[in-house]
Amino acid sequence: MLGLGLAAQLAKSGHRVTVLEGAPAIGGLAAADEIGSVTWDRFYHVTLLSDSYLRALLDDIGLGDKLQWRTTRTGFFTGGRLVSMSTSLDFLMFPPLGLFAKARLAWTIFYASRITNPDPLEQVSVVDWLTRLSGRDTVARIWLPLLRSKLGENYRLASAAFIWAIIARLYAARRSGLKRELFGYVEGGYDSVLTRLRASLESRGIEIATGRPATEIRGDAAGSEVRFADGTSHRFDAVVLTVPCGRVAALCPQLTTPERHRLQQVVYQGVICPSLLLARPLADYYVTNITDPGIPFTGVIEMTALVDPATFGGHSLVYLPRYLAQDDATWMRSDDDLVAETVATLARMYPQFRQGDVLASRVARVREVLAVSTIDYSRSLLPPLETSIDRVFVVNSAQIAQGTLNVNETLALATRQAAALAPLLRSADVAGRPSRAQNGSAAAIPGRTGAAAPRMPAVGARS
């Protein structure tokens, strides 16, 4: 979505753009997949009323009227049982915390939602910040299990900006939804979004090539060259890489040693996400957070609490993600093993659940999903737009320093970076080369319109 969003913005500025996607299909983390007889998003996604960039895109491609909105509920699995956390009364009755601890937790969320400049939060660890606001007991019982489920042991490296971004997004959703969890989805899921988006982009002259993994990117004053896994190559005016930082370092042999070191120091969290198509629902919560030890997945996301069950043939689609560090042993386990463990765990959590309820399963894996907002991230690790290589730029999700990774934030990044690229690309047109920088990252490839205009590529997230 980042490469596609960036391509759309660059085309609006008059550039000719080619999107080079290494995977067989477009979409990346937003791509769809089949589970049984159902085609739906490979990973779980939700639209908030406050997602202005995503909603503008949907309007632009004619899908704005296909957004469906639902009021959802949130649950917690704590103390060996399910409890609701959907209303103010639920909060007051929440069993793991006493009244004073609940007051401090409420204050933490309210205080975080009012922060408008998160820069200072990058200088303090997330645990220290939460302990100061919520107290040790609440951190131990609530925050730490949630942090571990999302970041594993990488929670020790994260700054307070990480949790601030999550709170700010969800609080904005409640504010926009009149204090209710009003979430949305597009009829047909992201399969319909990507189909319509591709048609829209191609109608504007944007070329999209899938199944074209890049193996090397080089640049000089005359332009940029992309070499592909099949041995072929192609030259462009400029290249923007939207791949993760480690892939940027691997693709670009001309990077300086300091650039390479900076890129390789970005800490990524990956995800393995088993999904199950069930004969009947587990509960009526869209999200169930988990604070009990011994549960192998981060949470339970039941799409049927949001999406009309008729979309899934009257069945229930459940996501059970596991966010993992790069060295976690879970990466080595088979899909069958992970599904079996997931099903056995659900049987412990939901007394009414039976193994025979599982109609189909799939497991999605991505090693580099989220760049962890570590201490002093923006100053020391955030990848710059420019690289030291002529006509090679970086636009990737690691440049989202103070936000959560979601489609809306990705499209917002594409809009900001397209504007930042504009003078650099004009400089390349006029002077024959863009300005240079000491450190960098990469993202898309544009070119000027006109009969003799050269074309620029956007190298996709799975190149």
C-alpha cells in the first residue's frame, strides 16, 4: 500500500511511475488470501472514522460508499476468564485492578491522548513512563503482558512513543465515534480495494509489474538501474525503495558504511498469524486482549464481530497473531504445529469451542512488519529520504516514528514523502542529479510526463 500510495501521489505531480512488486500480487500486508471457500484479508485490518487518508483514497477510487460501520466490543482474557472492557461500567468492574489502580490507568490513557508533541517520549523507555503514570502493579498486571504480546522481549528497547501512538489512535477512534468503538470495513475486504486501486492507477498511466523481485539497485548522475532476479535490468530516472531497512542495505552496494550501519540497526518485529474459519463464533468481541501467561498468541480478533457473517458463508473468521522478534524460535515451527497449538489453546479459553468447529486454517508469516520505536529513534535510526547514491531514495514504514503501522498511517507517509521528493526530483530534472545525503533509506520511482519523458519505478515492499 505504501508503494501504491506513493505512486499515486507522484503521478499527480506529473511523473511517470512504474511499481515493481517482487510478490506475485500487489498489496503486501494488505493483500488478500483464501481460507476454505472464503477470500479475505491475509492479516486483520479495520478502518476508523479518523482515518482521513484511507477514506479519501476509498472515495477517490469509488469505494467510499462501500464502507460499512459497526459498533464493536472489546474483551480481555484475564484470570482465566473472559471479561468485557467495552463500557465505563465494564472498566469499573474490571477484576484485575483495584479502584485506585483503575483511576491511575484511566489517567494514563487520558493524559497520553492529550499529548501533542511526542518527541520527549522518545527519550524514556515505555516501561519507565507507564510505571510513573500507572504504577508498578498496573504495569505488571496490564501493560507488561500487552507489551510482551506485541513486542516480545523487544519491549525492553521500546520508547514511550510506541504506546503513546497506540493510545492516541484508539482514543481518536472513540472521539470520532462518539465514545463508542465504531469501526469500519469495505465490502469485499482489501481484495476489492486493491482490485479497484490497481485499475485506477493503471488508468492514470502507472505501470504495475508483479513477480519482479529486485536483486540490486545502483545509481549515478545519469539515472538509476534496477537489476532483477531473472538477470535482466532496467534504467529509470530515479528509484524509490519501499522495502524494509535490511533489504535496502542488501540491495544497494553503493551505500556508505555509516548508512548501512544505520539501516541494519533498526529493530523489526515480525508476525506469524494463524487464521481459522469456524462453524460458529467464539464470542461477541472484535478484539480480545490477553494478559494471562501461557497463551501463545497476542490476542483474538474475530472479524465476524465487525463484518457481516454472510460475507464468510455464515461462518466466523478469527485471527490469532503472534508478534515475534527476529531470533524467536517460533519462526522454525511448521504451520500444522502452530495451528494445532492454537486450536488447543482456544479449547482452554472458550468452553463451548470444539476442534470440529474448525472448517479451514491458514498461516501468514512476515519477518519485517513493524520497526520498533526505540530510544532516540527519530534522531539516531529513522531512515532519511535521501541516500548518498545518486537518484536513489527511501520511503518505508520505518519512517513512521510516532505512529502505529496501519493503512491510513502508510498513506499519510506516502503523501508527506511525495511532497518531500518533489524538489529533489525537480533538481534531478534541471541539474541532472538530485542532492546527496550522508544517510538514507528508499521508496518509489517517478518520471516527468511528456512524449519523451523517462519513467521512474517504485520498488515494492517484497522486492
